[in-house]
Amino acid sequence: MRVLLVEDDAELRRRLSERLAGVGLAVDCAANAADARDWPDVDQMAAVILDLGLPDGDGLDLLRDWRRRGILVPILILTARGNWRDKVEGLNAGADDFIVKPVRFEELQARLHALWRRGAGRSATVLTAGRVAVDPAAQTATLDGALLDLSRKEFALLHLFVRRPGHIIAQDEILEQLYALDEERDRNAVEALVSRLRRKIGREAIRTLRGLGYRLEVTP
């Protein structure tokens, strides 16, 4: 899944990007409010991590602008502002969560997964679909209880399927969710990724619907 990190501190942006990529997320970065406001597909992100103290404006104004435009992507504020009034203002402006720097990466990761569980209407930490189970926090997946050996992209694709079992997911959506803007986006890469995942969870587990996309078939 893709996240947009809006952070002006170059070193923090680099470290957070590396850690997020290390747990299988595709990360796009914006260093200021102007770039973030004009991001071409912010509404396609799985989440936005937003700093408030940006060099060209207040992150709260950016947040309000997104919500005013009907952009409903989950937004997690990550800021050095720890005043309770800032928290109230941020949440009232439309943020889904608010974290004060410094924060351990493990907590940030857990908060992101909590946002996604709420968005999917689920409370369980482990997602299951038929014979497959995925633990996003632990970055592990099993088939019939046996641990699967998956690459980061394979895990991300399986996670995407398990979040929406039985639903058709188009190639373009897979590209949007799994690859950052600065990565090469190629439909052939999606076909190859699906093929590799099929070899690990069963060819019949993922059905191709010509001209539409792919669907995870849920079997008992």
C-alpha cells in the first residue's frame, strides 16, 4: 500500500521513508504544503502522514483544504506540537489520528494499521480470507497455518487481496497501491507479481478476469 509522507525535515523524511519501505509500503514524499496540495493522486493513497510545521504554510490549512475538496484518505498528523489544543484542532479539522514527535516507529506503524482496520470495518489484527491469513503488523502471512516466504511486494499484494476478498482489483489499482510515483509502473510487472504469488498460494487462489483485473477466490 502507498502512503504520502509530508515532512520538511530531510533527514527525518529519509529515515521514515526507509522504515516504511522496510515494512512493505510504497512511500511518496512531499517536503512542503504546495507539493502536497498539488499531489496528483493523493486520494489514491492508503494514508497520509502529515507534519504541521511546513515551511510554506500550516499543515492544518492543507488538511482542511483536502477535506473541503472531498479527499477522504486517512490522515495521521505527526508533529512536534504537543499542546492539547493542537490535538483538538487537528482532529476537528479532519485528521484521523494525532501523534507527537518523537515517536517510536513501531507505534507509528501500529497506528497506521489501526487506521486501516477501522477503514475496513475490522477490529482483528490478523486478516483472514479462506485458507490465507495476513498479519500486517508482524509482516507475516500463512497458508493453512504454514508460514509463507514472500517478498515485500508479494506480501503487499496479498495484503491488498485479503483486505478485499472476492472483489475484483484492477491492474491500475495494484499499480497505484503498490508502487510509488518514482518507481517504474508497468502492467507486465503486475502480471509477473501475480504469477509469483500464485505459485505460493495456489494458482486457483487468484482468478484473472480479462479486461477487469484479479480476484482472490475465498475457499474454505
